[in-house]
Amino acid sequence: MPDLIPLARLRALLLGLLCLGLDTAFASEVLISARVEDQKLVNTTPRSRWCSIYNLCSGHNTIDVPFEMSKQINLASPDDRDKAYVHLPPRQSFTLTNRSTQETARMQLGYRFVSMKYTYQTQDVIGRSVRNCRFESVSGSPNASKFLWSVYNSDAPAACVSVAGSSDELQLSVFNELMLTYLADFPSAASLSPGIWEGYIDYPIGSSNGFDFGNVLQLSSNNIRFRVEIQVKHDMQVEFPASGSTVEVIPPGGWKQYETTNQIPPKLVHDSPLKIWAASPFAVYVTCQYSPNPTHCAMQHPRVTDRAAVYTTLTLPATFNFNGQPVTRLPLGVGAANAKMITPVGNVSSQPGQVHFEVPQSDIRRMLTYFRGATYSGDVTLMFDVNI
């Protein structure tokens, strides 16, 4: 006949265990965080405090999960769920949403390693063999032991069942300090618009799509939620020639053909070359020293308040598009409220483009009729913003 647990000790154990489960409606929650650096997603989730004892701190994403349970383990039971039992969730996808734009993207989570601290009374409930999974390690004493197992297939993991002898003595055990390694398939950095992306996936305890620890007495929570938050703030680069800060608008072909006639040039123009690097959508617009309306800037007479309109357009190579169309002399509006969103096709590096400035003939006629010889000027600033 097996030894019996002293009644006073059993009551004390059960009292402690009941305290764990006072409010099982609460879900355990963990946060996986990431941010974009140099056009790449970098995982910024704090590592598990236990990863060093298993040499899992590098090359693995580890995380601690606030979860605790108790179960009465029967090593001789024909039901594997009465033993030390862990069934990790299958790889699943869920939705991330940009908090500002409400755009959505999909990502996946899967799991490979699992570790827990556990207690037992007289018979160790974790053996050095585990059915369906890989045994990695076990160590400690009745008051503080830890095990580490891993699954063979993170897409559809099998249930891990410890093989620890055949004693029919019931062992009241508490399991906590849950550590996992997770496999995160984040969306590509280039596909995420600037802002904070967030989403979550819930894993009900005991569900085929959640974490299953077999037949348990008490749970600190009946659901484990993994919340994901990604901060996206893209980098980009635009280069102009060293002399590109000052431009002069002139008639196509120059002024010479108009100097001895009364003809009015059809327009005044200047094309400024640029090079651009980008891996994600960006907004482009202009700000003006003189801004008569949202569609264009202006330049002004030095002594009177006569102004001439300056229209700004943008041309980029076929590796960029605006609303699915080529960026060819795309009119640029004034101010962020009138920005145009440009989308690169992949990671674009050192691609050529042009900014076009144009003064219409109607304004040239007025300038030549009333203010011939005057120099009009004004500032036009191009704004390229990956975080608008």
C-alpha cells in the first residue's frame, strides 16, 4: 500500500493551491515587441531570465509566461494526461492592425522549446525520457526542479509526455516559471506603413489550439494571450546635387530667342536630378515661402507683392508607383494634408529621379509686361516623409 500524505500537510498544500486559482477568469498575457531598424524588423522582446541555464539566449527567441498550475500526477495511470504532460499550440496566424491607419497584416507564431519549474513530494514526476518529444534536460530537488523539452514539429507539435517510472503513488505537484522559445514570422518591414502595429492571439488552456497541460487541479489562468506590438519608423534617403539648393527657371532652350522679340515664352522650367533610397511607402509634398493655394508655391517680386505661380512635379523610375500608376510628373501639393503617398517596389537603392519646377505662361506675360528685368524669388522645400 502506498504511503499516505499526512493530512495536515495535504491541507496546507491544497490551501496554497487554491490561492492560485481564486480568479481563473484572468488571462495571462505576454508581450512580443519589435521595431524597424535599417529597413529590417528587430525583435526587442526581453529574453527569458532562464535562457542562460539552457544556452538558449542566442539564436532563439525566449520568453517568460506568467502561468502556474497544480496537478495530481499518477505515473501508473493509463491516461497520459494524468502525468507530466505538455501539448504546445500549433503554428497559427493572426492579424496585426496599424493603430493609426487601420491597415492590416498577417503574422504567425509557433513554439519549439518548453521549460517549467516543478515540485514533487517523494517520486520525481519528470523522467529523463519524454514520449513524442525530445528530452533536453532536468535538474533540481523536490522543492525546485526544472525540465526542458522540445518538439520535433512546431507546425503541428505532438503532446509531450514524461516517462518517469510506474509508481501508483499520487504526487501533488506545482508547475510554474513557464519559459518558451517561439518562432515568429513577422510581416516584412517594407510591407508595413509607419505607425504602431498591434495584434494578439489567445491560447485557451486545454484547447487543441491552445496550451494543454493534461488533467490539472488548479490554474492561475484559463487563457494565455500573446500580444504583439511593432513600432515602424522607416528610414529613407534622398540626395540632390551639391548645387541643387538654388535653381533658376528659364524658357525651354533659354532666353536668347525671346530677347529681341515680343514673344512670351510658353513656360519657365527647371529640372533638378535626385537619387533616392527607400524600402517602404513614403509621403511627398512641398512647403513654400509664398503659398497662394494648396496646389502650388509662388515666387515674388523683390519690391512689390506681385507673385508668380511655381508648380512642382516629381518623376521617379518604374520601381515606384502612386496608386498603382507610374510616378511621372506627379503634381505635388502644399503641406502634409495634400501629400502624395509613393510606394516602392521592394527595397530601392540609389535610383534616379527628377523634380520639375514650372511657371505658367499667364504669369510670365504679366511679369514681362509690367516688371521686365526684375528678379522674382521664393523658397520651395520638398518634404519626403516615411512616417506621415
